[in-house]
Amino acid sequence: MKERTFITITRQYGSGGFYIAEALAKKMGVKCYSRNIVAAAAESLDDTADIQSVVEKSYDTPNDFVASLSALMGQGVPRQNQMYIQQARIIRELAEGIEGAVFVGRCADYILRDVPNCFSFFLYADDDCRRERAKKYYKDFSFQDVLDVDNKRRNYYNYYTGRTWGDPQNYDLMINTTNFTEVEPIVKIMFDYVELRQK
């Protein structure tokens, strides 16, 4: 794999995307960026709330009424938009200054769409698989909670990119993780795909 290769991973909740991203970053010898981008953006905006609260709020999108009201009241850019702008800035700066990375979520595939050697993946799984993973890994999460998280991610992505979350045209490769019990085979698929594309 070439130096300065960047991977972006968009994923359904319960598809194992975060664990796959960490394993892929380790194989590539680079860092994995996810919640740490949210934390850095919050810090730059002087948000002192705990990280879990900041992450939960980071997927909020202002509706047209809130945005218009903020402008009328002279408050400028709504808080949610400020968070997106800061996260996008951090992702771009990281991509300009490091030798490669794996980015999870945060519309990174869109933000880095014109960066050379950047490859985007969408990871998904069937409902039964995600239901079981929710029981096993996400404590008291119901399947409705899983769907609610996906809905937030979808709205966030669609709002800030003007694209459709999960549309195959937005990604280099989409992978169904349903029948994989370990992350290594999926990591190998992604790694090999990038190497083939770079030849």
C-alpha cells in the first residue's frame, strides 16, 4: 500500500465498523480517527461537556427554522453547523499533515473526496445480525435504538453532504459484514482492494 493512503469508513450501527476500522489502521500502521475528532472539535469550540454528551449531540442537524432564527437573532452559524465545520477542518488538516489514516464517519468520505489515494467504504449488515450485535456489544440497546442511531447518521450525512447516506455511488466499495465473526477477513478485503486499485 502506498504512503499517504487514506481510508474513510461509513457504517451502519451494529455492522462492526469501528472495530474493523481500528484493525485496518493497525494493519496499515496508521492512526484511526473517530470520536477523537469530535473531542478536538468540541475543545476548539470551548465545549466542556463530557465526550459522550458531545458525541451524541454531534449528529444533531439544525432545521431550517433554527438556522433562520439564529441568523435573525444575530447568533451567526448554528452550534451544530459550527461543530461540522470544525470537524471538517480537522479532518482536512490531518489529511494534509500525516502519512495516512483511517477515518470513521463524520462525512470524511465527502470531506476528502478530492484527496489522492483516498478510498471510501460503506459497511453494513442485515437486521438479524445487527440485532444480535446490539444485544452482545451495546448493553441495553434495542434494535429500535440501532435504527435510531442509523437515522441520525443518515440525516447528518445527507444534510451536510447533499448526498444520500448508503448510496453505492458515494463509495468505492460496500461490504456486507453479516456472515463474518472476525474482523480480519474484512480488513484483508479492504486492504487488498486498495492495493489492487493502486497498482
